Amino acid sequence: MNFFELFVIFISAMLINNILLIRFIALCSFFGISNSFKSSIGMSFAVIFVMILATSVSWPVYHFLLLPLKIEFLRTVSFILIIASLVQFVELFMKKYFIPLYHALGIYLPLITTNCAILAVAFLNIDYNYNFLEAIVYTLGVSFGYTFAIVLFASIRERIDIAPVPEFLKGYPIIFFTAALMALAFMGFAGLFGIH
Amino acid sequence: MTKTIIKTFLNGILYENPILIILIGLCPTLACSSSLSDAIGMGISVTFVLVCSNVIISSIRKLVPSEIRIPVFIVIIATFVTITDYTIQAYFPALSKSLGVFIPLIVVNCIILGRAEAFAYKNNVILSFVDGIGMGLGFTIAICGLAFIRELLGNGTLFGSKPFFSNPILMFILPPGAFIGIGILISIWQYIKKTSTPKIKPCNGCSLSSICYHENMEKK
């Protein structure tokens, strides 16, 4: 295991295969939460936090429980239950012991259960046959890519609110066109450091 | 009774179309619409899971206490998603490869959990079945419409046939094309909606209307 391979995984997950703009995962939160800069930052930190927790639980469960018992077909059911109960548990734990953190991230945590990015990363770690270290680096890359894209997009959307927009493009269509331009920009990262 | 059934059926396709009007379930719509065959595969999978979960949930709705209904819904949906996933892997390996992680991700698709919560938990089995078919068809129509635009403009083909013209606009099968395609579809729908119901606003035609105080007050 050398450092460069991990770096390739990280850059590929964060920029080249950005989970929001290139892979189209977690678009509900992308369009739903990005209407204010502050909430997009709160959501991003909650996603980073829960995604790393979810990977560090779901990877061992698959490799040390489901594979030895030959019940891989329970992957979908077990992962969604693990993530939903994990989020509930973390929320209760934070409410009791880390009150400032709970006030910062609290309202975003229940939303994360239905955020498909968390579940998708758990599946992709298995599909790509990553070992535990690679899975954690991949998760970090994906969650940083999520943060990068959603914070940029929220900043642009604050400008769109005061821009003169043609009548039939008001609301969602202009937001989709903006996302298209951002996706075009992110495609420019392909080939960075020779990674595809 | 027949009237209610027809109304429920059309509701999913026209009045509450999940993609074009409510804008939920966008991830599979954008990701699996680069070719028409992928789009039809995704549409049928979602329709199957939606109809089965609606029927099961509405038939056990009186047995499930409301406090634990969401976990119960999720387990039922996940079961049908697993069935779909393994069926596609066994009989359509090429489709399974191109749809990839989006088949297991049907489990967190907002359309399915949303219909379970908003419709199947409150209505009888027949109506829930019809609602599932209507919503599934609405989803399939929207995703196929988007795939039609993207495959024709981006690749010049339909269902992977011989190209109809040379020099297609490559961008439409790449990720930005998906956003542009859905933006065009929604703006066409907004145009139809606004022109069919004329409304006269006091500020209409004013060049400052988009930033004006009155307009912003109306939105709030």
C-alpha cells in the first residue's frame, strides 16, 4: 500500500467522479438544502461525520458478518437499518454529551437517513473491493467532494435570487442550468495527475 | 368507485407527476437517462418495487403501529429492491452493469417511501395498487422522455440503433446534458401551466419586477 494509490483514490472521489455533479447521487439534498449558504455548510459537516461513521461500521459488518455467513443478499436490508439506527443513536448521544455540536448539526441528522450518498458510499466501498484503509480514504474524498460542490453551489444560488431571470426559467429550471455549467466545469478535472 | 380509480391513476401521471411536478427521485432520473434502454429498465424496476410495496403496505396497514411504521416500510421496500437487484443480475447482466449502484439505491428513492407514507398507509389495496401503477408510469414516462432527448441529441441513436445523423452534440450524454435536459422539460411544463391559466399581476411587465419589493413580498 503506497501513499500515491490512496491519493489517487481521494482525488478521484473528490473531484473527478464528484458524487453530486458527475455521479448524480444525493441530488435531493443538493437542490433542497443549497438555498442558503449557512445550511449547506451545516449539512456538509453532518454528511462528513455520518459518512465516515457509516463506512467504519458497514465495511466490517459486510466483511466479518455477511460474507462468512454467506448472506450477502441481506446487504441492502442490513445497510439501511444500520445507517438509520446509527443516525438515531448518534443524535441521542450528541444531545446528551455534546450539546454545542448537537445545536450545530442536530436538525440535519434526521435528514441524513434518507440521504442516498451515505448508502451509496457503503455499497460502492464493497463494489470496488476496497480494503478498510482505502474505504476510509474513499469516504473522505466523497464527503469532501460533496462539501466542495454544495458550498460552491449555495454561493452561486444566493446570486441567482437577485438576478433577472426569464419568466419560464424562474425557480428550478435556472438552478438546473447552473448545475449543468458546474458539472461542465467539474468535467475539466478529468485527467488531473493522469487520473481518469 | 370507477371514477376514483381513474382519478388515482391519472394523478400519478399528470397532476402529481413525481419528476416533473414534485421533483422527487431525481438521482435515478438523471443518472440512468443516458440511453433509452437503461431508462426503460430503471422505469420498470421502480414501478415493480412501487406497486409491490404499495400493495403489501396497504394490506398490513391496520396491523402496523404508527410509531414503527417507517422502519417497517423500509424493510418491505428493501426486500423488493433485493429481489429486483438479483433478478436483473441474473437475466439482464448488461443492464445490471450499466445501472450499477442505482438499483440498490431504489431503497432510498423518495417516491417509494413517499407513496407508502402518503397513500398506501391510508388507502385500501385496490387504490394503492392503481396508485403504484400510475406513479410508476409517470416516473417511466418522464425518465424515457429525458432519455429520448439525451440519446437522440447526444449520440444520434435510439435504443442503440444506427446513428440518424453525424456529429451529435456529445455533451448531452455526458453529465451536464442531464441537468440541461431536465431543466428544459421543467421549463416547458412551467410554460404550459402559466399560459393555460392566465393571471394578471399589478407589476407585470415592469423591468424591476424580479427584484422589486412587491414581488418579493408575494413570494413570502
